[in-house]
Amino acid sequence: MYKKLKLCFMGSPQFSVPTLKKLLDVGHEIPVIFCQAPKRANRGKKIQKQPVQEFAEKNGIKVIYGSHLKDNINFLNSLNLDMIIVVAFGYILPKELIKLPKLGCINLHASLLPRWRGAAPIQRAIMEGDKKTGLSVMLMDEGLDTGDVISKIEVDINPINNSDDLTHLLSHKGAGLLVESILKFANNIIKAIPQSASGITYAKKIFKVDEVIDWNKNANDVLNQIRALSKSPGAKCRIKNETIKVIDAEVVKCEEKIAYGTIVDNPIVVKCAENAIKINILQRPGKKIMSSKDVINGWSIIKGSKMENIK
């Protein structure tokens, strides 16, 4: 009977860290971690290590970048691993790696599979106005999030929460779910079950076009877009020759017959196809995040002016 497992962990962003920490806390052995390489981040363009790398180095664990994954198949094979744990890694695993560990490769995915397979399940769930989402622990195969599911939990999406809020919540709930599930799976207490053939949707990665606010939509849809992309990369609109990032907003009733995208009130209320969006918090290019009330104190936005197209 398995009590502790020998694991390789593969993950990169902050979402992955609670699972990695919990695996170590309960005593599993993790001799090596794979993650994405450091990236340039923020306005200063400083090189920034991935949160998983920072955590691993503080805990004395060997780190290898995902770009070198194929070069390390033999090394991983030599470790005689029980499992490989994958949480928001950012790379597709080579076929030969999926079958390498004794008990397989296990993925924590931030949706109720088969809904929202793919790269951006949290953002797409909020954009679509889903009332609930969840987490799935999955035995990986060669497909895109198509593997058999070991366990799931359902999580309500609070209508006032943005993607940052939901990501934080799911990362901590997911850590508990995965750590509990892998030992049960290893000891045949629970089995992996094939995903349903119905209800399949795909969560495409977020592209620049997804960030542009379309004021021809109803206000609820625009609000869902803002929540889904807050705080980063942010839903964007353009006024007075500046592209601004909308961080927080709310729907307000507006029956005024006026062109969509028109400023109908201040601080910054914008007409949509149905009702309007009141922008509460925003960020101008190169400036800090501020309330719209503070922004318009030094940046005059006239009622009746219109949002401009983002090219």
C-alpha cells in the first residue's frame, strides 16, 4: 500500500504553488521540478522567475526548464517515479513521457471536464456567464484534457469575483483535491472514469482580440468580459487617444436611446446595447491603477463623448 509517492512536479504560475507546497507538506518525495523559464515582466521589463521556480529554490529542489523536457526523458526514467504531477505547466508532454511513471501522469485542471478543455478555463467560464465551475484531477493521455477523470469538485462562481479571485480560490481547493486523490488512486480506492461524450467545450487561450470591449453587446456580457480578464491582461477600451484597461465595473440601468459606446454619465458610464457599464477602476497607459472618480479629476472626459475603435 502506498503511503508516500515519488513524484516529479511540472507547473509554472502561482496557481501551481499551493499544490506543490501541499505535496511536500504531506511528505511526498519530489526530487525535481520542471517549469517555464523566467520572463520579462511589468513595466520595468525585469526578468522574473516563475513562482514555482522561486518556491522550489527556497526548498532546495532541482529546477529544469520545460524547454529542456525532451532532453531529460532518460533522466526522468532513471528516477523510477510513481507519478508526474502537472498543474498549469504550459507545455505539452511528449508521448513517451506520459507512460513513463508507474502510475501515470496526473493533471489538475481548473474546470469540470469535459467543459472547458484547454488553456483558459477560468477566463472562459466567467466570460460565458457560467454560474459554477470546478476542478478535475485527470489521468493524462495524448489528447487535450481528454484523459479519464479521477475526481472532481464543483465551485460556485460569485458574480462579483474576477478571474484573479477565482484563480486564487481554485488553486487552494485544487491542492487539497489533488493531494487527497493521488493516494486513493495509487491504492485503487478510486478509479479513473472516462469523460462524458456530451457537454464538451474548449477554452481557447486569450488573444488580443478577446481583450477589446465591444459596446454593441449588452452590459452583462461586457461585465463578464471585464471580470474574466481582470486584472491581467485586462479588458480594454479607447478614449481620448488612450487605450485604457478596465479593472472593475458594474452594470447600471440605462434606457437612453443613444449610440452604443457613448459616455452617458460621469464618472465614466458607457452605453451598451442593453443598459450601461459604470467603470469603477481603470488603468491608463504607464500609470497606476486608479478609481475612475480620481482619474477624471485630472483627465476631463465629457458626457456625450464616444469610445474610439482600438486598431
